[in-house]
Amino acid sequence: MKEGLLLVLFLIALTSLCDTINQLFLKSTIDSLNFTPTFNIVKIFKFIFQLLITPRLWLGFVFSLISLCIWLVVLSKADLNFAFSADSMHYIFIALASRFVLKEKMGFNRWLGTGLIVVGIIFVSLS
């Protein structure tokens, strides 16, 4: 396998990992605030204020920014079609993080779908 391809795949995996960490921070932030959708404008502003003072939200944004910077490097080194297809790794990372970090239940069909994504990434990487 070419050295350049390995570097691009590593960077895409790093981007996906940063995206996953971002999503974990966002999920834990929203869960900690016990958000209930409402049309009460005072409650909406209070909720927005609570969000803005939560450090985990800002940590999520930091990982999102890191991911964006890495993604720009990926785009400078690879075709968009390839990079975007390989970026499906974040589905795998999210599934694993949901199961093992957030303790969410994953049925057979979700694991099967995640496995098919892995197969698809392999085919894209070999093309």
C-alpha cells in the first residue's frame, strides 16, 4: 500500500475520532441539562445560557475545530470522492462509542450495518 494512502487514511481516522469525541461531549452536555423542548421563550434563553456556560460544550467545539483542520489537510492530499467515502469511519467510531462509553444498546442490524460500512471503506481504499 502506498505511504501517501496510509497517511490519508490515518488522518481521516483521526478526523473521525475527533468528531466522535465531539459528539460524546455534546451528548453528555445535553443529557446533563435535562433538556425538554418547549415554546416558552424564557426557558429557551435559560437553556441557551446553561449551554454556553457548560465547559463540555466548548470542549466539543474544540474537537470539532481540530477535526476541521485535519479534514482540510486531507482534502489537500486526496480526492474528495475518496476522502468523503473513507470518512464513513466516523459511523464506526460513533457506534463503538455509543455502545461502550454511553452504554447504549446496539441490536444485530446496527452491528451488521456497521460491518457493511467497514467492508465499504475497504473497497473504497483498494480502488
